[in-house]
Amino acid sequence: MWSSVVAVAVAITLCYSTNFDAYVITACALTLYLSLGGSHTLWLVYRTFPRDVRGLYRYLKLLMRIHHAKKNNLSVPKIFQEVVRKNRNKVAFYFEDETWTFQQVDELSNKVGNYFAAKGVKHGEPVALFMENCVEYICIWLGLTKIGAVPALINYNLRLDSLKHCIQVAACKAVICGAEVQAAMADIRDSEDISSLQLYVFGAGEELTLKDAVSLDAGLNAAASTTPTQLHNVNFSDKMVFIYTSGTTGMPKAAVIKHSRTYFAGEGMSTFIGLTSSDILYDPLPLYHTAGGIIGLGHSLFNGGSTVIKRKFSVSHFWSDCVKYKCTVAQYIGEICRYLYNMPEKSEDKGHQIRLMFGNGLRPNLWKDFQTRFNIPRISEFYGSTEGNANIINMDGKIGAVGFVSVLFPSVYPVALIKVDEETKEIVRDANGMCIMCKPGEPGEFIGKIVRDDPVRDFHGYADDSATKKKIVRDVFKKGDYAFLSGDILMMDEEGYLYFKDRTGDTFRWKGENVSTSEVEAVISKTAGHADVVVYGVE
């Protein structure tokens, strides 16, 4: 791209050194510039430079905040402490008819930390959290992180083998479950490696149905609400939570999410889409996933904004909730937008104050009609994975795009598309063994360069080391480097906008979840008397 610029510079230098007339110099330079494709470069500058500058400004602002947190060893609960100090009596969370101030959230999370510290839970120990959405869910995982424990956020829809696997793969030392899912825990209570774990039940009072379980309610009521002394030892680089992602060949994988990555995800989204502390965010997503539980909650935890959470997403209550709570920003995932669009029109469709919606999974053919019908000024689609470092965002509402990379300054944010075999999805390499970069219009697997100990560029992997190794590729940008494999096929246009095309693994989307076809095969085969079964995703 810059060859024409270099050639023109050389030509001008030579002309001046031989005392050519200025008009001749200009004519020669312009001719050479255009003949080498310079007009295309000018076109790219015109089309993308303003966007890139806005993106660079926000990226640098985010990096400064991350650098500050790293320099001062600010873990997530330490950052939240400062937010509480500034917003003590402000509403942090709305839930059904409840309002929770920042002080109330802080005090309950302190109780959680002090209670489990007294029970012997130590720094770095994983504790399974198996509950439906509620504010106490947030307080419990936040409280565990205040003593350095690592909550494993388990999907409350899981049952039997899948549930047991998630507890085991993270090597959990205890399980906290909600009263509403006691029956699911009872089904696996006597299983190997589960029977020896201490179980705590929240929300059941003394009406426990789980064998040998402890009521968490009474214990928290008696616990001290002062800041746990262990918080001082919780570091920016420590593991914070396990979040489960779909295993492309079987059961879910427990992704390691550190305090640094949590802050990057939550603060990063707010920075890039322009959330402010005065915004009220509608977050109807599951809190056991990154989108709802890290990015969504980050608006309150890091920015001091107010967030509305729901026990479960409701298509019929979405817009009426936005009106009720006076929300200014709303979050979506998967097919939520399609569900909303298919509902009969009603007054709340445009009677809200939503200025921005953000998420991932909005279909390009629905985008414009959805935006028009519901009068949404701006939609920001983003792309990313729970554990990955290849994350992008569409800041300017380009229809269908999941984000962008600069075509003028690609090295600023080292992500790329590499060629893969269309049939096998295996990586294609050149004669020197290097990955081959895709050109505009060519589909390829999206990757992100790994830089160790960098809170933005590192890849922290999974609880299972073998699963971690499968997501790393070598010799990408230069010999000996490493990159994270997203497992997704994207395509880039000439301006650097990226569009989602397909997944490389055997997974499909269901209600916003990535589901492994192998896991479905196993369930059907077991039900059908161990018959041979083949499952594959269709559009």
C-alpha cells in the first residue's frame, strides 16, 4: 500500500537533487503516484482515516486505564471499592421491584467474602456458583473474589453429566446453588467427586432438600459487612472467574478469566461505545456468560452506572421494562432482536428512551428494519469470545459488520484473517511454513496475536491444558510468534470492516448459546439405547 508513497518520495528527492522545475517535479510525482495505485490509498484514507482516529483515541484511553490498574495492582473488587466510594447511595442494580445501591451491593459482597473466609476457602480455590440471575448472584461472586477465591459460573440450565463435568473440570472445592436448582444438584449429589464437596444453598432459608447442605442465608446474615482483610492480597493478574465455553468436540470448557481480562472487557466496551455513568443499561442476559455477566455488569462495577438485570429474558417485557426503568442503552445477543421484531407492534416499540443497543448476533438482513421499527439511533455489533484476545467492535453502525481493523495502521491492533482449507478448515501455510493472510473479500479464520503478560493481548487458556494448546497457532505474523485461534470464519472488505461467516468447529447457536454437536449426539445416543447418531448445525 505504501510502495507508491515511498516511490513518490524517492522521485521527488531525485528531481530536487537534479534541479528540475517545480512543475515538472509535481507532474512526475503525481503521475508516478497514480500509476502505483496511489488514488486507492487516497480513497482509503478518505473512507477510513476518521474512523481509525476515533478508534485509536478510544483504544489509547482504554490502554491508559488498564495501565493505571496494572501499575497500582487494582483487582476488580478494588476498582469497585473506588466506584462505591463515589456512588454510595446511587442505584447500582434494578431487579424486578428491587433497587440495590452500590453500598448495599458492597456490604453483602463483604459478608460473602468474610463468611467463606471463615469457612476456610482460600486464595485461588475454585467455588462453583449455580444460580439463576439475581442481584445476590452478583454479590456472591464479587464477595468470593474479594478473598481471592475463583467462582466458576455454571449455566443454571445444565443437568446431570454436563453439570457434573463443569464442577469437576474446574476442580471446585465447594458448590453454591440457588434454592431454585436444588433438585438439579440432588440428581448428582452422590456422584463420584461431588459427594465429598460442601454444598451451600442460597434462598431456601432452612427448607433444604439437598443432603448435607448448609443454608447460606443465616450465615450471611451473621457475617461482618466490613471489607475482608484478604482483599489486599487479590492481584490484578490473578484468576478471577471460570466461564464456560462450548467444547467443539464435547463437554464445555472452563475458560480462565483473570481480573485484568475482566476489566479490559467491561471497561473496554463502555469506552468504545460511549457509555456514561448517567446511562441506565438494560441487561436481560444470563450472568454466567461474558456478555451479560462481565460486559453488561461492567457498566455498574467500573463506571458507576445503573444496570437492570432480569431473572430470564422475556420478549414480551423487553420494551415495557425499558420504559419502566427509563433505560437509555440495551444489550442483546443471538436471536433476541429477531424475537423482538416478530412480536406484534405496540406503543412501547418507540415509547422508550433507548439511544444505543449493543451485542452480537443481529442478522444483517434484519438490521435496518429493526433499527427503523424500534427507533434505535445507533446499533453497535461486536465480536469476541469469552477467553480470546481477538475482539472487535463496530463503532459507527456499519450494517452487517461485527467490527473493523485499520487497513492503514494494522499493526496497532494485531488481529488478522488467515487462510484455511474450505473443506477441512485446516490452516493453509506458505512454502516457509508461515500462515497466509487473507486479502479483502477472502474468508479466513480470525486470530489474535498473543503477547504474554499483556492484559489486552495475552491468552489465559482453560482449566484443561490440552484444550488450551488446541487454540494456539504458531508462525503467524513472524517466525516463532503465537496467536489465538477464534474458531470462526470472518471476511474483511476493503475498508477493514469484518463480517461473520461461519464456525470451524462442530457447534451451533441455540438461544444465544454455542452448543457442541458432539454433546447433543451423546445425549441422543444414550436415550436411544446407544445407537449411532450424527448431529450437525443448520441455518
